Amino acid sequence: MSRMLRRLSLAAAISLAIASQAQAQEADRVTQLEALVHAQQDELAAMKQTMDAQSRDIADLRQQLHDRDLDALRGEGAPAASLAGAAATATGVVSAAATLDAMTPFAPQSPGGSAPSHFAAAPQAPGGQGGGQATGQPPGSQPTAQQPVGRAPTEESQRPQVAQIFDQPGVLTPHGKFVLEPSLQVGYSATDRVALIGYTIIPAILIGLIDVRQVKATAATATLTGRWGVTNRFELEGRVPYLYANTDTISREIFTGSATDRVFTTHGSGLGDVEMTARYQFNQGGPDKAYWVGWLRYKSRTGKDIFEVPTDCVTRCVDNATGTGLPLELPTGTGFAAIQPGVTWLYASDPVVFFGGFSYLHNFERHDVQRTVLTGAPEGFPQTTTEPLGDIKAGDQLGFNVGMGLALNEKAAISFGYDMSWVDKIKQNGEPLPGSARLILGTLLIGGSYTFNEHVSLNLSLGVGVTRDTPDTTFTARVPVTF
């Protein structure tokens, strides 16, 4: 009996020992599994950080590719090799991300519900970008040489900009860039005026005088323009013009019986109306999507206006002879402050670029306006007098333009376009000014640009008036310099 008890005790002790050893082994196994789960969670966290960094890299590369498309239209495009490298990098990052997503479901599920991976995270390169595995290089292969992203374009690979023919450019200045653009514009116009002074006794028989005048006007405007890219979508512009104008009026003095033409010449020079413009790009355009840019322009009246220059007397300083009523000096400004909102668009469709815009110019009314007029009085008497005009409102202006540009090679481009504006009547004291009429100004333009290097280019344009109220010809030369 005692022997039986000893055997049962021994068996129980052995069982307890075996159970204790099994429990210890199970505890070690659980500890190892927990350590493995924690390690896999750490791997997942590291890979998540890598994926986040790669996602940011993808977004940056897409933005850089978009900026290069935009710069190509600005004339600051990236080299083809750089674009290919950026595209390959973007493709590699996407491939690596897709590979990680595809491998993750085969890993065991962690207690937290996330999918740990047994694959090691890609090493982080300086700046947060992934290493060779993150850029799509197969294991064991040598990484291919790529052009550095964001490198300044070389002269050979730079694409030409669209030749600017309108006052408002279509594409904004890049962020942090400053463009200084001196320009010179020369315009010429000639008009004929016929005035019948008298009365008719029967049709086709006039009793009186016929006043025939030819007016030939030439104007040259030198402008210094500065544009600063505040962001990639917002820029500010300032323009300071200096104007020289000359007008020759050819006519015969009426009521004098003169058979000789006389020339009445006036000219003026000085600072013109300073302007400020702000532009903002509304959308993220691209090669197959139009860019829309809204802008707001303010024009001051810093130039000498028509009310500040003396006007010839209505009665000339010769008895029984009428004066010209023309200004003795030409103004250099319009005399009215104005604000002009507008929108321009640009659409690239290989191999041409279409562009255009709409605008509305509002002139602010001036109150209690006066002008200085010669009296024609003998010497010793006042030679000038002040003539009150009341409230003067220049007509508002509605305009639109459309054009297309074509690149000839890597440095040269040409553009064609048409610009039209409708100008309302001038009003005095709330009523249309006698003799004032609505005007339609139409100009056909052709221009060309040549890029010398990434900083300097030359832009020429020629405008031809297609309506009687438009200058006959206008020639403009611009030299934008980018800093």
C-alpha cells in the first residue's frame, strides 16, 4: 500500500513538473510573440512614415512637373532630361507604394488591427526622401543617374515664351522672381476733318466757308515696368511711363481769304499716369487645361492732363479772326483716375497656344473742373482766363482680345491677335458732351519674341488700326529681364 502511494506521489510530482515546464515554455512563447508583434508594429510605424514621406515626394514631383509645364509657357521650361528624371522618380515612388500595399495583406494581423509587415522599411535619404528601394530600383541593381529636380534650365533646352502682344501678360511671374521690363511704344495717326461754315440756298450750293484740317499725331511712350512673383499664383506689377507727343494740324485760316496752308504744331512731354496691377491665377492649369488669371489695375492721374495745359483763344489776337481752340501744349495723362478689373486666359494646344481676355475700365468722375484759355487781349491785359466746365466724366471702356502663339524653335516664337474696345460718351454735368460719340477701337497685332538666355529676351509687336478712331500704326519693343 505504501509502495502504491509512493508511486502515485511520484507521478503527481512528475506531472506537476511537466505542467510547470509547459507553462514556462508557453509563457516564453507568449513573450516572444508579444515581442514580435511589437517589432512588427514598430516596422509598420516606420513604413507608414516612409509612405507618408513618399506621398509628399509624389505631390512635390507632380507640382514640379506642373511648374515645368507652366515654366515652358513662361519661357523658363526645364530640360527634357530633367523632366524625364522627375517622371521616372514619380513612377518609381508610385511603384514602390503599390508594392508595399500588395505585400501587406499576406502579413499576420496584429492585435491593434493594423497589418504588420516582415519587410524592412526603406532607409531615409537626407530631406526625408526614400532610398533606392523607394525610387523603384530593383534589389541589387545600380541606381540610374537622374537630373536634379528643380535645376535651372539650360540655354539649349529652354523653350521660348509666348510673344506678348497685349498689355496684360497671360502667365504670371514665378514665385520669388522679379522681372524688370523697359519698353518703348511709338504710335502714329492721321485724320482729316471737314467743317462746313455757312448756309445753303438750294441743295448742293453752299454760301460760306469750308474748313478742311489734317491732324497728324505722333506719340512715343517709354515705360519702366516691374513685376514681382509673390507666390506661384499671385504677382504685383508697377508701371511708370514717360510720354512725348507731337501733333501737327494743317489748315487754312478761315475768314481771312488765305490760300496758304498753315501748320499749328503742339507738343508735350513728361511723366504719364503711373499704374499698379495685381494678378491672381485661379486654377491649376496644364497643357490640356486653360489657365485663368484675374487681375485688377489702378491708373492714377499723375500726368499733366488736358485741363492743366493752356488752350488757344477762341478769338485769335487778330481782329475778326477766329482762334483754333486747340491746346497749346499736349497733355501726358488722361486726367482721370481709373480702375480696371479683367480676366485673361491661356490654353496650350500643341503646337500653338491660344490666349485672350476681357476687361472693363471705369473712369472716376471729376468735379468742378476748370481749364485755362487764352483771352487774346492786347498786351497789358490778362492773357488768360479760367473757364469752368463743371463735372466731367470720361466714358467707360469695355474691351476684349484674342490671339494665338506659335513656337518656331527653342528660342523664337510669333503671336497674332486682335484687340477691340468700346468707349462710351464723355459726359458733362451728367449729360453727354456735345459732339461726343461712342468709339470703337480695333487693332490687329502681330508680334515676335526671341530668348537670348534664361534671363533676357526681346519682344516686338506691331499694331495696325482697323477702325478710324484707332491709331494707324503702333510699334512696341519690350526687353524683360528676369532676376
